[in-house]
Amino acid sequence: MKRKRILSIMSCMMLLLFNPFCSAQAESNYSRLRANVPDSFVYETTTVYGNHISIDAPIILPEVSEISVLRVKWNINKNGSAGSWLGLPEKETDKKDEATTGKKKSSREYAFSFPLAEEQAPGSEVSLDEAVRAVLDILSEKKPDVDFEYYCGYAESGMYMVPNDITVDYDEISAFMASHQPIPGCEKGRYCIRFRQALEGVPVFFQDYFCISNSDDPSDPYPRIMASYTDSDNYKCYMETVHIDSTAAEDVSLLSYTDIENQIRKYIDLGLIQQIDKLELGYMLFYEEDVFASSPRSEIIMLAIPTWRVSGYFSFGAYEGYGPDVLPERTEWGAMAENKVKDYDGNDCMRFDAITGKSFFSYDNPAPRVYHLQEMLKHE
């Protein structure tokens, strides 16, 4: 009976949440919106499930005077692909092959792992900051027309063969390292570094946000820029970048921050958002027209849409109507390690269209990867 009551409350609130146009107020443009956004998102509440949530998360805004909707295309290489490798990625593959000699590869008992290090990557003579600068120099030389910005990074130890049953628990991996040695020849650690591309000073969010519901679905479009760095002789970097084709809507009107904040608060009240680490405004890429997994990237046109990104924890237990998820207990080290990796992977909780206020769930089916711009602009 209690679950039915909760689901009834959620159903009523969802009707309001999925109709952002009914009471939304536009701020006219980004300059005006920015003047009315506080430094942090602060909220304290008791959810429909009775659990107490207190949030104080920073709000990050682009250092620009206006935000437009842009048409963008992939940067295509001479071989027809959008992806580029820099460095020597084959070295790591060779070491893995050597390490598996004499082991039961087919049993799937072990996994290759680079456990997190404290601050300094073992065997590297540079710091994380120095590694970031070195990779930025490489990227700027190879792609001088692309605006790269550092997002996050962390240090890893050398490569270990770790039993599969502990590869997802950072505290157990740390204990395993204390009594084992790295794979011979792979004792050196590395820095894992994530960069983002910016368009006219506005960062483009990364991560495969929406789920794939069938084999013909295209993947989410976004620039991928990732690097691992030990020193100038041991690094690799992969990147897929885009360029601006034209401006679809200049200095576009955005929904007021108050409306966005109220929506987020409702999702917290419902128990769907359990934790917020930060709230950020940037670009999310959508397809301008229907595309398929087999569509040539050289022919694809995308739209860069101003989007609010909530980084934190989304409760799928509450989403299914069962109640808030029980978060695992971690040591201080385990929690720090997990947060670093989550940040690197994106750690998306929810996203909101900054023009209309529409919420995007990662499990939306069908996924709204196509953006109907003219329809949305009617609501300015």
C-alpha cells in the first residue's frame, strides 16, 4: 500500500516535471541568466521515502557573454575516420600479451588493472600538472584549430593482474596491491587525463548518456579526448573532435535558472536525485536529423544545445518505485578513488535542456538524440 501511495505521488509530480512550458520563464539571454545564478545549489529536504538529503554543490558557468545554438560537424581524417591516436598505444597491448603467457586466459579469472595511486604515478618523474601541460602541447600542435580544456585526471600505479572478483572494489584492490607486484615490465604508473572540447568558449559534455535500445541506434555524439601519460616516451592519446559549421540561433533565449532549480528540487523530493556534486552549464550535442549506427560521420550534422548537467547520483531504485538506493560504505581512500574515476567517466546524474527546461533521462526510450530546434525555439 505504501509503495502504491509513493507511486501515485510520483506520477502526479511527473506530470508537472514533463511539462516545463506551462510556467517557464525565459531569461532572454545568457548574459542576463548569468547575473541571476548563485555560486552554489543549496537544498535540504525530506524525500517521499522519508530519507533526509542535504546538498550544497558548486554551480559552474562558462566565462562567455553569450551562448548560441551551433551546427557542428565531425573533423574527418584523411582515412575517412573521425578518431585519431597519438603516441604508442601498441606497447601496452604487447605487455598484456606477455603477461598472459602461462595463465589461463580463457578462464577469465583475472583482469588487467592499473590501480589508483596517491598523487604521483610510480616511475614517472612528472606531476599530474606537468603531464597535463605536456599533453596539451601535443594536442595543440596536432589540432591547432581545436579549443581543448583540461577537465580532470588522476594517477595510476603499474599494471597488475587482479582477480575479477575484486576489480570493482577500490579498497580490496588496495589490499591486493600490498601483497602483490606489478606485471614485469609494467611497473611504471601513468596519469589518466580527460580533456573537453569547447565551442566558442562553452565546454561540450562527454559521455554516452543515453542507452542503446536497438542495434541500429547511433551512439551519442560528443568529442572524445582522453590521454594516458608517463613521460615523453610513454604516452597515448585518443581524440574525436568537431568543428563549427554555422550558427543556428544566435544568443539564444534560455530558461530562467529559478525554473531549472525548481525542477531539480522536485527530482530530489522524489528521491530520484540522491546526491549532487556539481551543476554545470555547457553544450550537449544532438543530431539535427535522424541518423543510424551505419550513417557515415562525414555526412552527419549535429546541434550544440545549451544544457544543464547535474553530476551526482541518480537512484534507479526510486526510478523503478522501490525506494532510494543504499550507497555502499567506503573507506576515505576508497571513496576518493571511486569519485576520481566517476568524475573521469562523466558521473552524469541528469541533464536539462537550458532552452526549454525539458529533462533528459539516460534511460529514455526511444532516446531523444535528435533535436527539433525550430519547435523548441517557439517556446522562447
